[in-house]
Amino acid sequence: MSDGELAAYSLVELAVDRLRRDILSGRTDPGERLVEEQLTRRLGISRAPLREAMRLLAEQGLVEHIPRRGARVATLSEEDMRELYEVRDVLERHAVGASPAEPDLSRLRSALDMIRKATEADDRLELANAHRRFHVEVVALSGNRQLTALYETILVKIQLYMAANMRREAETARAEDGVLRHASLFAAIEAGDTGEILRGLSAHGARTYLG
């Protein structure tokens, strides 16, 4: 790769990283337009690397292109969201039932620590990542890799709405509330209390993402 190609690739990486951070931190809402002229000025890059970055983000399901209207942050219908949350619930419940009596909780404990640290640092992107990792690790306790991979694809599809919800929650709730919810769920898993685990997952605020 020549120096020129490397520089262009670096600009694409920069744009992907900056836009992904904006989207997953909840700074931009689902359906919000992404205007080329504004983005090239803000990011300090030309249209070519920006368009390549937008293409890559579209492949990740974070951006969608509308004919004759340009690009926008990806959206899902309310029906899509309800169906995705139903699938999420089914996978979580199956995973809880399939988990061993004494699972290795080291990775789940690490994810909880990430939530605490991101909350203390007020880093919304890292907090969103930590929340997703925590729930993926809950499902991974089942030991079923295919189930875990499928569950992760569901979280990717709803992550935009999760980020928007976290931003709204930050405006109305205490920052530590999210830590306490996940800590309570961890405690139920550590105690092997299946009923409490399922109640914790069910009451985890998922439905508020639909608003």
C-alpha cells in the first residue's frame, strides 16, 4: 500500500470511528440525516473517504441510504423493535435455563467492572459497549456459541435505540442506577437464583427503548 493509499485509508478509519462513536453514544438519533457537507467540514476530510466510511457503516447496520435523500442513521419500525425484543427475550431465557449450576463468572464480572468504570468516566460509548458485553456474557454462560453469536446480532440491530434510551435515561435518572441494575442481576446469577435472574432480565428496561 502506497503512502497516499495509506493516508486515504486512515481518513476512512477516522471517519468510521468518529461517526460510530456519535451514533452509539446516542449523540445522533435513529433517522437523523447525515449531511455530507456538514460532515466533511466537521471531520476535516474530503467526500471520497467520507463516502467510503458511510458505506462501511451501512454494512454494519448503523447507516442507511435513502434514494434521492442521502444518508441517515439507521431506523427500525416499532413492529421490528418489538419482534427483536421478543427474540432477545427468548434467547436470554433459553440461555439462563441452559447455564451450568456453577458457571465461570470471571468474564461477566469483568463486564460489570467495565460498566462501573464507564459510568464513573461518563463515557457513553464505552458504557453502551459495556452494557452489550454484559448481556452477551450472560448468554455466553450457556456455553452455546451459536446461540451467543445469534444473540449478539440481535443486540447489534437494536443498539441504536439502546444508545438513545441511555442518553434519555442519563437526563432523568442517577448515573449509578444502571450500575445497580446490572450488579443486582450479577448477584442473582452468582446465587444461581433462576427466578430472580429472569425477573431481572424482564424488568431491565428493554421496553422503554421503544419510545
